[in-house]
Amino acid sequence: MAAITTTQVSKASSELAAMRRSLAGWLKYRTINDGVLTGTVIPKKPAGYAKRTIASARDMANEQDLADKLHALLAEVMPDAHLPNADLRSNPNGAVELAKIALSGSAPITTMAPVPAGSTHPWLWPVLIVGGLLLAVTTAIRTAADVAKDSEEKACIMAGACTDYGFWLKAGGVALLAWVVWRELGVGETLRSIIASKGRLH
């Protein structure tokens, strides 16, 4: 195997950080939605409607894909760790449990044998990712997490458990643009002049 370069490790470190941001974003909305399903989070919409909305919007095929890829990555960088079952048919929260391990960098150890040096240290993951040719898997995890996050966020908003900040940002932008047109471009003054001239005609 060719020598690992600092450029490769730096790229893997950046991709790993991006993957973790995507996983954290997904887990945020997944946790809120799970709270709605279990009754620990009270949505603004009727509970029955909210639960149906969240359940129907959850993309289990994508979540299974995410779980499989997370398991593959973690099995390489944490070879002695006891990883959760990635099969969502027997472990519905498998993707969530694996994502939490990917974020924390730690999991229970199954063997009493000495752990190979650095195999479970998160700060060495970029080196292990490069050495194991796992950069594509890391990128694929980020993509799958982004898709899952988008689905869970939309369901959370529709269920009334989250606020659509994007809508309010857009509304604020429209209001600001209207103010600029009215005040700075002289539209307001022009309209006042027209109204005043019509008043004089009468």
C-alpha cells in the first residue's frame, strides 16, 4: 500500500467532520419525531395526525442503507467494538445507535484481549479511513444522512413539532426587499406624489 500523505488525512478529516454534522442534523429531527411517536413531545397539530405524518414520511429504505454503511465504516475503524445490529427489521433503532457511536467515537468492547493501539481512538479515524480506502463510504454516509434529515425535518414541521425557520427567513427577506423598494428606490414618495396630484384634480 502506498504511503499515507498528510493531504489525504486532512481530506479524510474534513469529510469525517462533514459526515458527523450531517448525522447530528438527522438525529436532531429523528429524536424530536420519535418523541412525538412515543408521546414525550407534544406537537401543535393533533397527536394522531402528527404520528401518522411522521410514520408515513420516515424512509426506512434510506435508513437501512445508512445503517449498513455506518456499520461497515465502524467495523473497520473500531474492529473490537460491539456494534449494534444494523438490520432494522430486528433492531428498528440500529441506524440511530450506530450514528451515536460514529458521533461519540466509543462503543462497548466485546473482548478482554488488548485493544490494538489506536483502533478505537476517534482522532486516528482519518488515518484509518485513508488506509482502509473508506473515504467513499464516509461521503455516502453523509449523503444518506442528509436525505434522512431532510425527510425527518419536513415531517417534523408538518406534524407541528418543529418551526419552519426557512419560511420565516424567506418572509423576512421579502419584507426587507419591499422596504428597500419603497424607501430607498423612491417608490413610496412617487406613490404619495401621485395620490396628492389626484387629490388636487378633485
